[in-house]
Amino acid sequence: MKNKYLLSAVLGIVTLMTARAQNPVQVKYANSITVADLTKHLTYLASDEMKGRDTGSPEGKIAANYLADFYKGLGLAAPNDGSYFQNVPLVSVDFSEVSLQIGKKKLVENTDFVFTGDGNLTKAVKTELVFLGAVNDENLSKVNVNGKLVGLWAVGQRSNDLVTKVMDAGAAGIVIVTMEGQANFDRIANRYKSLDGRGRIGFDQEVKQRPIFMVSSDKMAELFGTPVEELKEAAKSNPASIAAQKASFQIVKTKTPVDAVNVMGFLEGTDKKEEVLVISSHYDHVGVSSIGDAFNGADDDGSGTVSVMEIAEAFAIAARDGVKPRRSILFLNVTGEEKGLLGSEYYSENPIFPIANTVNNINIDMVGRIDYEYQKEENKGYVYVIGSEMLSTHLKKINEYNNITYTNLILDYRYDAEDDPNRFYYRSDHYNFAKFNIPVIFFFNGVHDDYHQVTDTVDKIEFPLMTKRAHLIFHTAWDLANREQRTPVDGSNTRTDR
């Protein structure tokens, strides 16, 4: 373990002497967050009977009602005109027919290729498959892509930008290699196959005729009848040397509305009640496997969801005792995270409370496990902290101060960077608040072998550690809700186009 990542360990030596005395009132209410309560809620939400809480599924709606009933029982307000729900207008898009034929060979979807684009073509398009290779002006001047199915060699490049450039040049569709080797492709194809028949969930958008097929490098070589190494060389500067092949493809698309909701409980503040702190998690997961096994999602993100519930209860108990926060708090459980951060995107663009009055977002996504990095460490009392100084340098200090004072966890910042190859800063719901210059802090335990597997079950949750992480989040939330000034937006990642 490299100490440069463990800033709290250094702070523990340097600033422990300056940490304030514990506030016994805070400690009292933090202690209402218990192993027993977290276990009770998570055992229900991540049970086999909940069938993976897929977005828009009957079980997803049961989970939403469970959360709403819990908030109602706490006495929290229903902030959406008397409702605990915010409807999120999603649709399920099903590509009921996707065919691709090169020469006389009919390719098999999710075996030979995966379809990653969009389109709705009632008749098959007959054309040629031409090889462009690398996308640059020189290659585009050598290959006529207009009306053609275009083969791209996009290994190591940003494929979205390349696709846009080729489609803008008049291509009818694209066959793209985004990684080397059949084994890497097969992992993606198997993922698509496991989701086959469920439809892709997203916002209802106008159909874009962007037929995009992805294949392995081996398959691309087979389609052109040319060895992989020759394709690589041709991709650089001589794409016209690869002979075109006859091709046809068709895509048939249907849409079905999805009954999806965000769930909210609201605690009004006192003298600063117009300012709102949002504490969030996503309560959905990915449903069941192709053979009917539940993706229980105990860690992802059952752990974050029950943490939000227990933090909400701690604040509600305090409020009943007459100890209300100065700022208002919105407890927000969003839908559609696994489909592309959809619920949080919809809330941030259609907020119940003005975005300008939203002071912070604390997001909790996977806080119940120990990841690869810490499995062999003697001290496993850690949590990854992401985004806490991207927009406000104050937010990181506030969290560290509360950690030193109350919980003494290892705060690990190894993933706290825009250029982190894992891109965790962009991969959970806090990012849709950060886009609006709202300072965010994302608590995360890292990935493990059960991530997005049917083995992400309750029996593997580290409940004492999860409880301690929830205590830290509660203390930081208490501080943010009660301090005199809201955290200023002064970080290096501040956006100026909002």
C-alpha cells in the first residue's frame, strides 16, 4: 500500500491534535445507524425474491414502494406535490431484428458481432463493406465511404468521435474493431447475449440511423479475407488495398414505455431551509441472468441504498427530538443508474428543488465490501473518496475533519482523478450533479470478483465496516447541513459553461 494515497493517515499524525472534540449529540444520532438495521433492510432488498431490482421491473417498483413507505414512516415529507416519487420517462428499446450478411455469410448476433448503434430500417440495405481502417483525412480521401458499410480499426482510439466523423462523411453503417483478439470480444458478446430480449432502457429519442456493428479483429480479418497483420498495416495508410465485399444489413426497432421512478424523502431545514443537501444512491440493479438467476446487487447498490435509509432515519430521529438541520436535506434514491445514470440525469435536469439552491451531493454507491487492494492489508478500515475537491477544495477538508474526529477510516484517493483509467468519477450518479457545478463527494469500496455477478449477495457484506462508513457519511452530512457557509465552488474542475 502506497502511503501517498492514504492522506488521512498523514492527517491523523499531523492534525489529530487539532481535531475538535466529538459532539455528543452527533454521536448519539450516528449511533442509531446499526449493523442490525442495515442488515434487515439489505436482506430484504437484495433477496432472490426481488429478482435483481431491474429498472422498470415489478420488483423494482416493489423496492421503490419499500423506500417510500420507509420515508413516510420516518415522518419525512413527500416533496413532489405530495408524492415520494418522481416519474422518469424511460422507454425500453428492442431491436427485434438485427441482421448482418457479408458476402454469402450470415453473421450471428452476439456471437459474430454485437449491435451497438441505432436505427430502424424496414427493408434490408444492400451495399458494400469497404475498409477504411484508421479514421483520418488521408484515408477518407482514398476510400469512398458514401452509402457504404465501413470497416474501422479503432483499437486505442475514441470510437464515438470516429463514428461521428465517418457517418458525417455519408457512410450507411459501420463495422468497428475496438479491441484486439477474439477472447476480449467474446466477453462483451456474452454480456450482450445475457441481456438479449430485455431491450435497452433509455430516454425516448428520435431514431438515429447509425447502424454500428462491433466485431473482433479476427472476425474483421475473416470478413475481408485478409490476415489481421495485413489489415493493421493497411489501416495506417493504404486502406484501398483491401478489396470491398458485398454486404447487407437490417435493423427493426420497437419502443415500450417503462414505469420507472426516483424515490425521495425530504427533511426541511430551519434558518437555511432554501438550501438543499442531496444524499443519493441508486436502488436499481440489473435483474436476472439468461437462466433466471438473480443479480442480487447487495453491494451494488443495495449497500448505498440502505445507508441512505439509515442516515435519513438518524436525521429524522434528531428532528423529532427538536434537533433539525439548518439546511434542508433531500434523500434521493434514483433509478436507471445501471442503464446510464438515467434517474440522476433526469432529476438534475428536472429538479424538485432549484439546482442553484442545491449545495452538495453526497453519493453512496457500493460501500459494503472490501476490494482487491485491501484484501491482504492488515487495516481494512478504508473507503475510497472520489470528487471531493474537483469543484470545492473545502469539501475534501470537511470530510477529512469529520473522519479524524469521529471514525478514523483510511480515506483513499487513488481513484480521485479525472484521468483515472477506471473513470469512476464519471460512472455514478454524483456526476450528473457535478455537471451543474454542485460540489460532490462519492463514497465507494472499489470493485471485487462479485461486481455485476449473481454472486453479489448479502452474506458477503462486511456490515461492521459498512456501518462505520455510514457513520462517516452521516457526520459529514451533518456538518454540511449545519455549517454557516455553503461550500464554495473553487475547484480545478469548475465548469464555466453553465
